[in-house]
Amino acid sequence: MKKSFDSFKKSPYQSVKHSTYFDIYDQIFSKYIGKKITFVEVGILDGGSLFMWRDFFGPNARIIGIEFNPDGKKWEKFGFEIFIGDQSDKNFWNKTLSKIGHVDILLDDGGHTFEQQIVTVEESINSINDGGMIVVEDTHTSYMKDYGGPSNFSFINYAKKKIDKCNYRFSLFNKTKNYDKSIFSISFFESFVIFNIDRVKVNKKSELLKNLGKKISSKDYRDKSSPIVDFLNNQLFLIKHDKLADNPNFISIIFYKFFRTILKIILKSTKFLRRMVFNIKNIKLFF
């Protein structure tokens, strides 16, 4: 299988990459090798990466560079499409993407500021084909003082919010939460965030499904480690599957449903206390 590092070494012009990036490139980009794709790279500097990607993806790939420095236009004589502009400018993206059309891969290796990275994702996402991706690299800047990090408004925290919006597609949330309608999944690597775009999969209805197999009604052992919670769950299980089934008369139903409600309140309070104790003991894991 073709390796991105080999293409990097073969480039006739300089490109600067970190040693850990090539394994990530190979993992996320290999499926596109030889395919007819549109690949856009933001930030091309000395042009070396343009030649790297052309060699890596093959002759069927349309390689496009976006650069703020007007000198970047010189790479057009080598067959690359070059657009000059500011990646933090929404108007630039609107004009440029209307000319480029739909994109399969957008790689952001531009200025690395939070604003530039966030605007690039927000403004390009509607132009990414289903099955395509937005790849933002050098996301370690979210933790660097020179770029204003760490910050609640860093790119990484922005990406974490996108995770919430992906999970809000779950059937219990999607009627009340603002879920993302384009991003199917998000992958995190060291210094990389990859937004995988697939609107068909995103818009697949989230619902509970059951097969036609025989129902056993096995007891739930997830809280077996806590005697109190386990006892309460056992009582609730007995009421639901034995008491209410064996005593179907109106008075019994009212009594056991009332008793069940009280047990649920106690159970929720107990679980809340357990979580609070866990959070206090392990607070360093969350910050």
C-alpha cells in the first residue's frame, strides 16, 4: 500500500510535517488513493505538500491549494488550482467554494488560530460530499499560549461541542436538542480532528429495535457492585415482573405502582450521591 511518508520524501519542494502525522494520513486517506476526488489543502507555503498529495492520491485527484500569500499563484503552472484569500473570512469561503464546487477532502494546515480553524469548518461543511471529510491538523495550538490557549473558546472545545450535537441525534433527544445534520462522526488523534461527513447516515431515524427472539427478562447487573442500588433494583424488578403480574387487581396495581415510585426516587438519589462521590475522588480526570 502506498505510504504518505514516501510521497512526502519524493516531493521536489519543501514541506514541513511532524513525524507522527503520516500514520494518521495513511489511516484516514488510504481509501481515496486512485479515486477521482477533489482535495483542498489550506496553507501550502513552499508548495511541497501539493506535490506530495498529487503523488499520494494519484493522477485522478484534483489538487487545490488555498493560500493567503499571493505568491502561491505560482504553483498553478504545475497544474494545481490555487485560490488566494483569508481562511477566517466567510465571504472568501463563499466565493471560493462556489467556484470549486463540492469537495471530498478538505485539509486545514493553514494559520492554526482558533478563529481560522472554526471558520474553515463552519463555512466549508456544506460543500463536503457525503463520505468525505474535513481534516484539521495542528490542533495542539488549542493548548498553546501563543495562540490563546488553553481557552473555553479553543478549536478543541468547539470540536467537543460538535460531539454533543452528534449524540443529540439519539431518539430521546432529537426532538428537543439541536443536533448536527451533516457530521456523522468525529475522530480525534494527536494534533488532528477529523469531521466525517455523511448526511444520509446522519438523517437515519434513531429508534429502538427488537428482534423476534424469545424474551427472557434477565436481571440487570450493572449496579451489582453497590449493595444498596442492587437491592433497590431487585425490588423494582420483582414489582414489575412478579407483584404486578400476580396481583392484577386495581388496589394491588395502585399500591405497587406507588411503592415503585418511592423506590425510584430513592434509587435516583442514591445514584446521584454515588456519582458525586466518584467525581470528587476523580476530579483530576475531568480537568
